[in-house]
Amino acid sequence: MTKADIVNEIAKSTGIDKAAVLATIERFMEVVKDSLANDENVYLRGFGSFIVKTRCEKTARNISKNTTIIIPEHKIPAFKPSRVFMDEVK
């Protein structure tokens, strides 16, 4: 399912204009991205959590050059579904 499919589905079921639904979804995604960029987790009860995970520093190998490089500690976004979400998907 694409973003356009989601917009069409919401617009059809609620009767709200597609442009308004698209603007709302776009703004929601911006808020989530901005929050994660500022190290703030986003919790949606009954759906899940958008969280920031920290990956530890690690050593990697470049096999073709036979060298090692150090990958510094960095943060990645992640989604953790709620128990209700998981029960419905199963």
C-alpha cells in the first residue's frame, strides 16, 4: 500500500477532501521525523512507538583492501509495534 492508497482510503471513508488528507499525513510524517531528529520518541497508544536506537561503535573489515575501519556510534530510527497491533496482524 502506498501513501496515495492511504490518502484515497481515508478520503473515501471519511468524506474529507484528498488534498486535506494528504496535507495532514505529510505534516504527521514531518512531526515524527523532527521529533526523532531531536532524540524524542513518539508513542501512539494502540499502534506503536517510533523510537531512536543507538548503535554502538564497532570494527568492520574491508576484505578487498585487507584493512579495518571503525564505524562510530550512531543513531537509527526504529518502529516498535504495540501488543494490540501485533495481535491484529497475527
